[in-house]
Amino acid sequence: MFSVHDGRHGCAPPLSIRVRSNGKIYLEGDYKTGPGERCRRDVLKTKYLGNQRIKRDGTEQKFRVDLDFNGKGAFGIEVYINNALTAKSNYKFEEGKGYIKSKKFFFKHGVYSRHMFAFQATAKFKMRKSR
């Protein structure tokens, strides 16, 4: 449904937010370790809170992702459904572990799943520099 990419090929991006067939969200991210599919898979240690789900019946819902980039290849993640904090995690780039550091990030949203459902998304982005 939403992802933070860095242009890598062969691994999952640093963050991918998926909606499972039961409506629950799932956060996934990989570290890139080399060419092709050389990756450390599913590195996010996500804390899921509550039992919020994405409804698939046309009900209007608010889906919000807050990202806090540290400028060193890492970022914090908070996901909200209808203003309720649903998931928290961190993508922590660790120097000296053989991981390839991301040089840039870009955002994507859409449905890339075999569990398709009809939806309309309106995106708003706010960015601010931390002090």
C-alpha cells in the first residue's frame, strides 16, 4: 500500500507496508548486502498495537504514515489507521555489518498484491526539517 524505496533491485525496499487479506497491516523491510538477491530479509522489529484493520467495504478511512529520517540511512516509522497508532518500527542502518547504505529515498503508494481490492487514495505529504 505504501513503501519507501532506495532504488535497489533484488530485495524488498527498506519499508513496505502491506495489507493482508484479513485487513491487518504488515511492515516489511530488507537490508541489501550485495548484488542480485543478496539481502538480509525482514529486518524490521515491528510492534503492532490494537486490532485496527483496513476495511474493504468502501468505508472511508484515514491511513497515515509518519517517518522520521535521521540523515544517516535510518528512519523511524509510525502507522495510523483512523488516528489510532497501529504499528511502530525502525529501519536502522548499521555501519560495519556489510549492509549497503541507501543514498536516497523515494515514496510509492498503490496496490501491488494478489489480494486486490478497490480503493481510492488521496495523498498529502508534509515535510519538515527537524531542529
